[in-house]
Amino acid sequence: MDFRRLIRYGKCGVAVIRVSGPKALVALQKMTKISSLKPRIAFLRKICDPETKEVLDKGLCLWFPGPNSFTGEDSAEFHVHGGPAVVTSVLNALSKLRFHLALPGEFTKRAFLNGKIDLTEAEGIGDLIEAETEKQRKQAANQANGSLRHLYDSWHIVLLNVLANLEAYIDFSEEHRTTRDVIELTTNICGYPMILADTAGIRNNPENEIEVEGIRKAKKYSKEADFVICVISAENKIKTSLKTFLKQYKSYLEIDKKRVLTVLNKVDLLKEEEKENWRKQNVVLISCKTQEGLTELTNALGECFKEICGDPCKENPVLSHARYRNHLLHVSYSLELYLQKTTVPNYDMAISLQDIRNAARELGKITGSISNEEVLDIIFKNFCIGK
């Protein structure tokens, strides 16, 4: 039997205290005078200490009989005034009924254990609580509503069908046989959270060993980055065509041209004809001095990030946790092993099927159909108190 305040401690207008467990109804009966309870109907009642009968507060009381509750268990909620003294008095009263404080994430964990949600939906709830941008909110909401679960379940079904057909074949077949350091800033651009890194400028004739080291770090970082913004000064004297110059410049940076956005700064020094020539090379023109082109730069970055990260929606769920990526890598590895074995003449199909079983097991670990207590503890311990 657990209870927990559903918001963080501190003064507020309303605090919600949830009780979950087989004796949740006892809390309502002994702390209020509700004679006839109706599920999911709010009753305004005086909330009293079960022993002294002292009135602690007057608030809304709700009853959620299992399995039609968030946790799948009998649950009750007390909506009281959010002052620390009021909340503490209600929590102490519940303690007298032998309820204990729930651990962070325990309600969501119980929902998972009772089959109300799977692990991806549970983690989606955690992500929704922590969401700071609109893109994060949409992604987390979709995941909490089961978008990833449906995707992984469909993959799981495909693998099980393949496994069943192959096993049937075996069983019934006749053939069973500037800084010079990199400066990082965590920021939000167009709803996409990211780490923005500023590296040293790159040129052919560095003046000293410190600058050489800065250029080395910049090239190394750019190779590992998901996306590169290449900023060129309009003050540069270009002796070749713009197309040749850009090609040589990107080649010198040793980075993939597909993940580079080229930006020309100080365009306030250029004539309109010169600006147009740069635009023809798909270069974004800006001036930090006059703020010209900054909106266009933001829009261009948003389109690039959308291509890399995707636009979170039900039809396009994304890998929001490293755990998913790790399991999917194991799925891919197991399927590759299976395909490699099938290229060998007279391969043993019965033995090779274990690779497909391994792939299916890894998908099951994502949604929780195959799990262990240690993994569950890691997932739910990071939830906020009250969830």
C-alpha cells in the first residue's frame, strides 16, 4: 500500500496525494464521510485524521477501482490545499493507516507490472515529465501513447512468424537436414535539444603550434559531429570560382558534404550582386552586425535537424533512449549472423534459428515482455517523486 504526493514539495494552490493498493478504499472510508462512492467522480469532503477525527482540510476525493486505474490497482486521490502543513498532516494521517511512501517512479512501475503500460510507454511518461521543448513534448507524448510499442511489437510479430515458419519447415520438411579548445553549449534550436560546439578557425597557414593543435581538434570534432555549420567570412579574398572554393574548403575540412550547412558571415560588406552569387551555391547569408539573415539561418537549421532527427509523430517514432539503440543493435547483429549462416551450403537450420530467437528476445527487452528486476529498477528510479 503506497501513497505519494504527485507534485514536488513547496507551496502551491493544490496538492494531489495518491493512494494505491488493495486498501486504498480504507483510506477514503476512514478519512472522509463518503457513504456511497462512485468511480472517477469527485466528491468535496472534509478530510480527517483517522484516529483523532480532527479535520485536516476540505478537498476533492476520488475513487479509482482496479483494474481501471493508472496503476491497475485500487487507487484513491486526495486533492488538498498545497501548503506544507496541510500536506504533511494528510501524509501523517495516511501513515497511521499503515500506508508507506512510494518510491520515485513506483506508481508507473506498478502500472507496468500490472500490464497497464510497457517499458517504452513508462519511459515516455518519464520523458514527458522532463520535456523542455515542444519537440521533446511531442516525442514523449507519442511514446507514452504507445507509438514505439506498436512499432517494436510489429517487428516482433514478423520475427516470430519467420521463426515459426522456419521451425515448421524443420519439423515437417523431408529435408530436416579561436580559442584553440572546443567550447560546448547545450541549447535548443527549433525545438531540437543539442550540444552546439565552437571550434577554432581553420586555415592553411597557422601561425604557431597552438593554432595547429586547435585546427587538429576542430577537424577531429567535426568528423564526430552529427552536423557541421561551416562559417566563412565575406572578407575572404577568393581567387577561384565560388563553386571551386567551397569544394576545396570542405575537402580541406575533411567532412562529409551532406551534413554541412555553409554560412557566410559579414554579408553587410557585400554588394547585392555578390550576395546573389553566394545564394546560388546554397550558402546561407548572415550578418552578425546587422542581424541580416538570422531568421533564414534558424529556418535552415530547423530543416537540417528535421532531416537528421525526424519529426516526432505517431508514424515516425524515434529512438529516444540509448537502451533502445543498444537492443536494436543486438537485433541487427543477430539477424546478420543468421543471414551469414544461410549462405553456407547445407547449413543447419535448427541451430541457426537461435539467432532469430536472440533477435526476438532483444525486441522483447525493449517493451518489457522479457525483463529482469535490475533493468526495471534502473528505468524507474529516475522518475520524479509521485509518478
